[in-house]
Amino acid sequence: MQRVLDKKMFIPIVLIGFLFVLCAKKPVKQPKEIILARIGEKTISLNEFLRRAEYVPRPKYCRGNTGIHKKIVLNSLIAEKMLALEAGEDNELTQNEHFQRYLQGRKEQAMRQWLYYKEAVSKVKLEPAEIEKVYQVAGRKYKVYFFSVNDDSIAQEVKSKLHEQGKSFEQVFKELGGLDPLPEKEVEYNSWEHDVIHNALFSKKLKVNEVIGPLKVANDLYIVMKVKSWTDRVALSEEDIQQRWNNVRERLTDSKALRIYENFVAKIMKGKKIEFVPSTFRKLVNLVGPLYFELEEKRREIFLNMALDKKLDNPKFLDLRKGLEDIRNEPFFRIDGKVWTVGDFEIELEKHPLVFRKKKMAKKELGEQFKFAIADMIRDKYLTQEAYKRGYDKVNVVKRNVEMWKDAYLANYQKKKYLERFKLEQKEGPQIIIKYLNPYIDQLQAKYNDVIKINVEEFEKIKLTRIDMFVTQYNVPFPVVVPAFPQVTTDHKLDYGRRMENVIP
């Protein structure tokens, strides 16, 4: 059994929970981008347009793939840039230090993701035969029985009983105290599973009743499986065949890239350890624990950041906030000869909210998981330093990611500021857009007309889905990929600006 506070308050930085998705003092090699629109110094790339349109739900008035709906989407994104220009660079929002740290955190997350791409993804080499082998089983859907073992020595006993003594899967399960029925689940190739489990099921053709494992998926955690049955969905059309091939290639690339990156991170973090101050750590866990387990699961990972937001008057946060203020100057941990106070930790949290490795945990596990989350935050800080050394803050897709978030917030700030003059009770909804915002955006289109260019050729090639999606990343400080869709205009006319030729910087 694990305790909230280990006697040994000295832990190594552990390599786990790596960051994914998009996004080098020589000039940094820039990835190519197709520019879809230019609004003065601001631009919208084709990739940004697609992600803003597809990765969050669009409102009903532009949810389809018609020419009218696509034009509303483009006009909305251009309007967002114009509103950001109207807000300017010197206002209450841009001067807010918390907002500045948030943007810095967004930038540094994108830099780490570019570091991951350059150090791992771009170095993966796959042979066609390697992809073909997995492709042959990628259409399978397995039903498996499974059980878990939480001890290394017991896992060795299970292995001996299954593979040396010839005992059945069911017999071993019962000897471990398992009760009927056996747990079971379905697993497809595109299911999210631990790499070890996924590789065991989809690296070769398995037979019904075949036993797999014990497979080590974490410290002191093993999974044992037995194939109950399987079905195979054959890819028939050229489109299905190509899609499955691409899925296999991408997953194999991700799996190999992660192993490459683990070795890279190990070199960066070699010899680095965190030494916690037991008394301060205990105080912080005691402050955090009660509130953490009261919050709904989806809000737990940002609870400390919520607690630090002085604009939130939720009584549940007041005691935590006061408790943090009382210990702000106390030493919290030491690494690389530097002592971090609780105050230093608070500031870093704004740039890197904690990411807990276990999303569901017992109260007695919070202390250990809190330490791991802090260790991962510090690991990312060293990776960020490496990314800065390489100039990755200058990479165009990193800069675009930051500008996208900054402009979205600035546009919303300007929108609210504009609507305040009308003293409206309701500040959202189609009628507000039609009556108040459409005329305002028309004025801005006229104002910025001479500095707006649109890549009509590329725009006309775009096809949008009608499926509502909300895309998030896993195990990163800022999981939401793009800002909410800007609901600022229902205008479907492109009767402003000038035509731009296809531009690839």
C-alpha cells in the first residue's frame, strides 16, 4: 500500500507522459505553410483554417460544407484578426501578467512538441514490410478476458503458472482471488491502449484462447489477457485500404518516436533529482487534497490554477488561496542547486498546469501522484530550455500557435468591450450577432479593406465535415488544441479585400 507521503522525499525525474501534436543559431528551417488570408501583418494559414473549423463545434449557421458556410467560416476568422487589431497591443488584457504567462505556457508547449517532432518523429524509419505485417491484423476487433497484478513477484508467479506449469487462465485468476465473471473488453486497432497492450494484440495474428502476458504497463502493474474471440473488418475500397495503411504507419511512427524520445529525455535529465522539503510538501498536500477530490474529474487538473485566480470568488478556493499565501515564501524543493519556493512553484503553474499521470486515484495516492506531476513539470522545463537553445521559439508553426490563441483572446476582449456600450442583458446568440456585430464587422472590413488579401484558389479547394468535434491532446498542460469558434459574424460575402496568389513561405 502506498502512503500519501513517502518517508523518502527524494525522487528521480521520471520519463513518462510525453507531449504530442504539431507544433532550431543558424536560421531555423521553417516548415512550409500555405497562407489562406492576410490581414495586415496577421495571417491565417490553410492548416489553421482547417483546425479552427474542424477541431471545435461550429455554430448552426456555418456547420455545413456549402459555399455559403465556408465563406462564413473564413469571414469569422478574418473578423477575429480584425478585432485583435482593434484591441491593439497595449490594453488591460495584454498587460495582465497572468495572461502573459498563459501565452508563454502555450508557446513553450508548442516548442516542446516541435522538439519532439525534430528529435523523434522525423528520425523514425519504417520499412513497407513492417507496415504490411501490422496492416494484416489492423482490421481485427478482439474480445479479451483480462486481469491485473499489482506486484512484481506475483507477476512472476503468474508467468510460471501459465507458461511453465500449464495452468489455465481461469485457474490462475481464481487462485489470485478473482471472482466470476472474468473482466472482459473489446479492443480495436484505433482504440487508445497502452503501447505494450496494443503491440501485443496487433503485432501478429493471435488465436482464440491464446494467453498474453503478464505485460508490464507501469511500475508494479501487469496485465494478463486471453483472447475470447475476434472479428475482422476487411478494407475493400481504395479509400479504406489507404486510410488503414496510413493509420498503421502513423501508429507505428508514434510508437517508435516515443522510444527514441525517451532516450533523448534521459540524456537531458541525467543526474537531475528533486529533493522535496517534507514539511512544506505535507502542508501543500493537506491544502490541496480536500478540494481536489471534491471537484468533478474533468476540472481536477486545473484546480490549482483555478485556486490562484483571484477573480474566482468560489468559497471553496478561499481557504486554499489563503493557505498558499501563508507558505508562499517557504522552500518547497531543490533541484540542480536551486531552491524553489511555493511562490516560484505558483508562477510556474501558470505556464505549466500540472498533469497527473493517474487520472483516477485513491486519496492515499495523491501525495505520490502530486510529486510525479511536479517532476514532470520540471522535466518539461528542462526540455523547454533545450528548445530555446535551438531557437524553436522562432519556428513559424510555434509562433502561429501563440498568435492564434492571443488573437482569439484579444478579439473576445474587443467584442465584449464593444458590446458593453449597448448595455445588453444578453451578450451572446444569433440576434446579438445580426443586430450589433454584423454592422461592426462590416465597418472593420471597410477599414482594413486595403490590407486584406485572400487566397481564393486554395479556399475553393477546401472541404469541411459536418461532424461536431472537440479535439484535445493527452498528457499536456494545455490539452485544448484550438480556441472556440469565433461567433462574431454571419456574413457570407467575400466583397472586400483583394485576391492573393497561392503563397507558400
